[in-house]
Amino acid sequence: MRYAQITGWGRYVPSKVMTNLDLEKLVNTSDEWIRTRTGIAERRIGTPRDTTSSMALRAAQAALQVADLPPSKVDLVIVATLSPDYPMPATASLVQDALGASRAGAFDLNAGCSGFVYALSVGASMITGGLYQTVLVIGSDTVSRFVDWTDRGTCVLFGDGAGAVVLQESALPTGLRSCILGSDGSGAESLIIPAGGARSPATVDTVEARQHFIKMGGNEVFRFAVSAMCRASLQVIKQAGLEPDEIDLIIPHQANVRIIQAAAKSLGLPMEKFFVNVDRYGNTSAASIPIALCEAIEQGRVKPGDKLLFVGFGAGLTWAASVFEWGVGAELRPAPWWKSIVNTVIEREAGVRSFALRTGRRLDAVWRRNGFGGDNGYADGQNGSKHLR
Ligand code: ACO
């Protein structure tokens, strides 16, 4: 029997902090309103240098460092995001290239803020199914780029960041014990970026109508979130053969502390069982659960044998929950001094490799344009990209 265990974890948040007082200068709101209605005090906002792929890269590098694995060992990179760098190519391919994960496949997964839990179950299934041994699962979102900074109903809620875990094959009977993935597309319009896709491509009109920003029915999403979280949590706990009070720590999607409090009440569980950091980051979408997991580990709240419940909800409308039995020591070992040198060399090597692939591709094109070479297309199917450098 094969199991999929989390052996590495990492997070990245932009350095720029935006407080509620900063928001008071932008829209007609107040620190008091935001704190009492959402529990948020501040959030991180990406600087122009931060993108979904660059943040994902930093979180992934940190996770690989904890797992003590070189990027060349990664079989698959999954990036859960609703704010990819481009409609195409996938952000995961940019991360794969910049990381130097030369053997890995890569794809993006969009399930809104449920994305990380979706991606975790896909990655774990790839391992338990025998296809892969090492999967990098990343949640990364630069939601601030899709927020209408004139809409006080949404702009106060979101922040940017990334979190990543390394999943590895393990013989220890731990890891993913159960999971539920759900969707109700009839609620698509309650949380949507209306334009920029195939149904409504970008035009001057769509830009003028601010259709490229998040539109949300806040009350509707709130009610959905509480009921989806409770239903999915109970199902997944039962599927794992457990009772709710046997869960050691619940790491919910961090959207609004009132949603978490309402879910705790309805599940009959104390708030101490829930990890909450929405006060410092706001809603970082697909990144919120892995960032919270990293902080829970840093605070010593995760130990081997613990049963963790991850539960998310978001655009789609979607929801996802999984019970995960922690199997490795979660203590953060300080990296030896020479590790940072090795990491720099690996990063530089990835850059050189990417440059060489791009240059080779260009030379190949020139060669063929001049009538040389066969007609068998590209010699290798690998990507090269300068986007993260
Ligand atoms: N500052 C001050 N007043 C505000 C603000 C603000 N930032 N935003 C709204 N208001 C006003 C409204 O205009 C309204 O005024 P009115 O009564 O004069 O009309 C009043 O406050 C109450 O508005 P409500 O929308 O009823 O406030 P509510 O308590 O429901 O809180 C909120 C709104 C915070 C958006 C809440 O509904 C919520 O958190 N919903 C869930 C959102 C969510 O989780 N979204 C992310 C999903 S995950 C993903 O996939 C991205």
C-alpha cells in the first residue's frame, strides 16, 4: 500500500503591508467596520515584482528545502490559482522552469479558494495511484490585481501570497485519509470576474465597465460558505472513520473570521481547534490554507499522528475538505550554512538551463528558416521561460 505524506512546506507573502487605515484613505470604510465584519486588520499586497508565479516559486523553494529535496526529484508541479500570470501558458510551467524541476509535468488548477484542497487531493492520488513519487502542490494568488479598489464591498477582503507543500510517497500509513470535492456552478455569478475569458474577451467597453474585477454577492457567499464548510467537514470526518472531536486541528480557508466562528458553532467545536490568521493576511484565496498550515507548524500546533482537517470554499461555487494524518516531524530544522550556497547554485543552474533551452529553440528556428534540418519539429518538448527572472 502506498501513502502520500507532506514532507515539506513553505510560504511567501509580499513585504508590503496594507492596513485597514490605509484602506480608509482609498474607500469609504473604517478600521472598525472591517475588523468587526471580517476580523481582518491587515493584508499583504504584491509589489510590481511579485506575481503569482514568483510567489509560488519562493514558497516551493522553501518547501523543497524543508523536505531536503532537489528540484530534479519533483515529478509534478500543480499550482492552484485563480489569478494566473497569463491565460496561457500555465503558471505551473513557469514555476517548473524557474525551479529547475526539469523532469516534472506541470499544470494549473482553478477551483477558486478551494483550489489548494483540490490540488492536494489530486497530488496525493497521483502518488497513491502509483504514477508519481514526489508532487509539489502550490496555492498562489495575486488577487489584488483583480480587485476593484473603488469597491469597498470587496477590496477590503483580499490579500496576496503563496504556500506550498511537498507530497512524497511513504510506506507509513498516514497522509490523506479522506476527501470531498464539490461544486455548484449555478452559483457561478455570486463570485465572478465577468470579462477577460472566452465568453467576454477584453474590449474597451469591458475595461470601462470594470468587468475585469471581482464581483461578489457578499451575503450569498457568506451563507454558502458556512453551510458548505459544515457539510463538507462532517462528510469528510465521517469518511475518515472519525468523530468531529477526534480532529486535532482544523485549517479552514481564511476569508472571514465570522464564517469560521459560525462553522465552529454549527459543528459544535471550540474555536481553539481552528487555526486563524485572517487578521494578518485577509483572504489570500488558494494560498490561504497552505500559508495557515505553515504558520500552524511554526507555532508547534502540528505533531506526528495529528488528524488535520483542511476545508475550503470559493468561486465556482466550489468546496473541498480533506482529513490528513500528519506523519513526519514538523519541527523546523535550521538549514546548515552551506545549504543557501547549494540553493543559489540550483537557482542559477535553472536560469542557465532555461536560457540555453530558449536560445536553442531560437537557433533551431533560424536553422530551419534557412532550409536546414528535418521536419520532425522540436527536438525536445521542454519549456524555457525568462518570466520569473
Ligand atoms: N466598509 C463600510 N461599510 C461597508 C463596507 C466596507 N468595506 N462594505 C459594505 N459596507 C456596507 C454595505 O454597503 C451595507 O450598507 P447598507 O446597510 O447601508 O446597505 C452594510 O455595510 C452591510 O453590508 P453587508 O454586505 O450586509 O455586510 P456583511 O456583514 O454581510 O459583510 C462581507 C460583508 C464582509 C463581504 C460578508 O458578506 C462576507 O464576508 N461574505 C463572504 C465573502 C467571501 O468569503 N468571499 C470570498 C470567497 S473565496 C474565493 O473564491 C475568492
